[in-house]
Amino acid sequence: MNNTVMNKPYVIGLSLRVISFGENDQLLFLLSDKQGLVRLIVPNGRKLQNQTRLILPFCFLKVYIYRTLEPMKVSYVQILYDFSTIVRQLETLSAAQGLIELCMQLLSEPIIGMQEEIMLQFIRLENTIGNPDSPIEALAIAVQSSIHQLMLGGYCLPIHICARTGQRLLPPLEGYNEEWRCSFLLHEGFVLGKCDDTCIILNASEFLLLQQLHRSMIPRLSNGKLIGSRDTWIYLLDIICLWIEAHLPRRISSFEILRNCI
């Protein structure tokens, strides 16, 4: 890279999507912590001094630009980190793609912490590659990160207060109460007990798991295994998808693929 390029303005961020733009160019959607969702025109690789054709989603990039008005034009791209191992397995690919779909719907303006959240979960998805438990691990990562993204974007799941009575939702912590239930209602949130018009009903342990997912780490047993069965994590993914459909413009199609490959 020469000094002329180094003196140009640049944007650092995570590539979310790359599509064709015109006959030879590409349109790059970049997630920047400071600028939010940035659109950049990437000229054909032959016009640049680097291997632009290697630009794919799941790359952390430093992008030098020579036009600062959107859509910005790219003069040089430096790949800082490549998360492309995620594409080796369908469950990790669909989980990552689903997180990108959700992120792009939430980014009407910059959201501090969104880039860090996505990159952390991509690293976790990478670490599941080759693991016999990779499918359910990818599912759990998708569920937890979706909850984090919705919190960051202002569409937080209301998991602490009953939508109808205002009571705190407190599943029993000790022992197992077979009678305790919580109902998920599409446009309201969670209601204590069983409701005739409910979408999904969770028992005490399932709902407690959901409440713990706002934390930084996914809940695990002492042996490192995930807390919760495969069916429990699918219930939680279904709740996330229904909430997104009710409150955001588009459903997350990649999560449907993820659900079908678990």
C-alpha cells in the first residue's frame, strides 16, 4: 500500500452483504460502530491495487475511500480478519446470515455496541466448527445474539413483567414447579399462566433460561454442555422469530433454514 492510499479517509467495519452493482462493480454493506450501516461502491478488482474479488460477507475490513458522499467509492480494501470458516457448515452459516439480516433491519442509525456484538458471535460460531454439538450451539448463539441485538435496537423482549397484570415474572428457582407456566402472546409479550390465545407456552425452567440470555455468556452446566434441550432452544428461536415478524418489517428467512437443519 503506497502513501497516497494511506492518506485517504477510511472506514473500519464488518462486511454484512456484497451484491452486484452495475456491470462490473459491487455494492458493499459495512457495519461500522461509529457510522452504522455504510454503503460503498467497490469498483471491479482490475481497477484497484488489491484483490477486491476476495471481499465477502463475514470479513472485518479497513476500507479506504476517495469519495466521501454516499454511496462512497472505494480505492483500497484491507482485510483485517476473515470469518469465512463460518460457511463450512449450514447451521453456522444460517445462524450468521440470520444475525446479519436482523442487524440490517435495526440499523436505521448507528448503534454503539452492535459491531462488537456481531463479531463476538461470529467468533463463537467459528469455534463450533467441527464440534459434534455444533448445530445446537449455533442455534443457542443465534437466539442469544438476537436477544442482545433487539435490546440494542430498542425492541427488547419484555421478559420481566406480565403484559396483562404488571406482575413480575419470577419462575421458581429452587425445586421444580410443574404448575408454573408463562404464555407468549404475539403482540403483547409474556403473560403469567396459560392463555387460550397463546402462541407458545414455556415452563419454569424454559422461561428462566430465556431470562438469563441477556447476560454475556450462554448458560451452561458444570460439564460445559448447554442448559436446555434442543426443543427448548427451538421454542426460544420461534419466540424470537415471531417477535421480529410482529415488530420489524421483515422476517428472518435464514433462521427458518437454521431451524430446519437442527
